[in-house]
Amino acid sequence: MPPKKKVAALILKKKDIPKLVRQLTQVLTVYGPVANQSQFKFDTITDGSQLRLDYDTTILPPKKFFIPPTEDMVTFSQSPTLTIHDTLAQSDIESLWNGKRFLVFGVHSCDLAAIKFHDLILTQIYPDPYRTRRREEGIIIGLNCLLPCEDSFCKSAGTLHTTDSADLMLTELDNTYYVDVLTETGRKVVEFCKILFSPASTEQTKLVKKTLTQRNQTFPDPLDSFEEIPSQFDASYEAEMWNRLGRRCFGCGACTMVCPTCFCFDVSDRVELNLKEGARVRKWDSCQLVDFALVAGGHNFRPTIPSRVRFRIYHKFWIEPEQINQIGCVGCGRCTRACPADIDMIELLSDIQKGGN
């Protein structure tokens, strides 16, 4: 990822968003939030009118562009000899405008924090060359949230003000967006579409600071001392709360599938019907599924739902802070919204803070 190199802030008129998208789609694949019935999702953008920058949250986080739900790692064919092709060799990212790069438009701060989390753990602890290559190919335009999402606790999690991972950061004003240029890649995007941008005035800069200060006062902060939760696990590790949660949980894995920081995957081989072609495929997996900790010989390290629920939380709030000094939760609230058993993450963490009783 290019280093941060902030330059003077700019102004982009709202009416020029379709023009910006039109120019960018000439040289990049552009993704952004679009309406999906009563919800929103990140999808391919071909016309600026599709963008819904007024969205609250999306069903799946933008991590899907950097860690796809299903991905071919290696392909192979026999004609007449066996040929193996590593998909890492397919990408060329030397040029910003080579048609192989992509841009994700309108990423909220909590999801930016999750991308930064993966930047750390998937390079330092579990190096992932496939995710690293996609991250290098990706350009990110962030968007400051001005209204809280249902079930979110990003203020408690410390991710409300995050600009990490973004190349450009937008803040909505009346009829414009205030644009912070954060990286050299962001500067190149602006330069490519420079006719649409103008310098921000001192008054506009002051207005943005005031807007973000007021926003901080309106967002909920339901979890005091969020950063101390890892140290509180010892008192709750054997607590009855895990059995209570286990009796409610269906073990469906929905919470992990929508989580922006979860990164577990399974690997399998797919062989075509002609028996001459195939691929080694990895796909998202979940520690909440019964087979996740099953090993050869039939032993399962976490055979019960309570043990799997506890492991998920333990990993996010104890193991990952030990590894990279960062909690593996960004307070987006997606797990709460997706849970068919109505397990609320805020309530769960509050119970941990109380000792699990």
C-alpha cells in the first residue's frame, strides 16, 4: 500500500458524482453501495446514479473485494501434459490505469478499520499473498458516516474517526463533498478527474471540522472501556454466559460471514466433468460451523455450540489483540443484524465486562 501523503483538501459537487464515476469506469472497475430492496450492498457501478452514498450499512462488507467468498488459487489442465497455473501470476499492477485495478467507492470508517486490520494480520501474522495482491490492486474512496447505524457501536470501538486504508476520504456538506487526499494513489485519481475538483476554502474546512465534532456527540457509546475487554476475559472464560448463548445460537455461521474482520477459509479441489481440468479453490469458512475444528480420526476440538461461540469472541478480543495489538471487532453491528437468534453483540460484550454472570 502506498504511504500516506496528505495534500490540500478539495471540493467535489454532488451533481458531479455521475461524471466522476463515468470517467473512472473508463479505466477501472468501480464498486459502490447500491440499493438491494430495503437494504444495501456493494456491487459493480456502471452509472453514477446507481451509487447510494446515503446508505447506512451494507449486507456484506467490502472485504469481499479483497478476500472473495470463493477464489481459485491454482488452476490445472491436462492437454496432453499436466499444466498448473498459479492465479497470482495473472495480475499486473504496475500501472494505475491498466484496466486490471478496481476502486471501491463510499467505504465507511468501520469498514476502513477492518481493511486496516487485515492489512496487519494478513501480512504480519498469516501472510496471504492472494489478499495482498488484491489489496495492491484496490483503490478506496472512504466516506465519513454522519448518522449512526442500527446496532452499531463504532464510537465505543474507536473506529468512528478512522481514515486508515482510504486513498480519498469524503465528508458530506450541503451540496458538495469535502475531499481529503490521503495517498499518492488518491492524488492520481484526482489528477485524472481534475476538472471535477476545486480547492476547499477555509470556511469549508472549518465547517467540516464542526460537522465531525457534532457527529461525535450524536453517535452512541454503549460500551465503556471497550479497549479493556481483552483483560476481562479471564473472569468470564468459564462463565455460565457461554452456555446461555449456546442454547440460543443455531450454529449457522451468519455472524462470521457478514463480519468485516473474519478471514477463515477452507480449501478444496474442483475437478471438471471431463477429468482434465480443475482448480484448487478456497472459500469463506466459519469457526461457528460444526466441522470447522474437526480433524482426521474424528476428533473435534470444539464439538459444542457454546465452545464455538466462546472461541469466536475469545479470538477477536484476546488472541488478535495479543498478536497485533488490535481488537478484531470494529463495531459495525452486522453480526447482530444477521443473527437469526437475535444475539446482540453489545449485550454479549456488556456481560463479559460484568464477569459473564
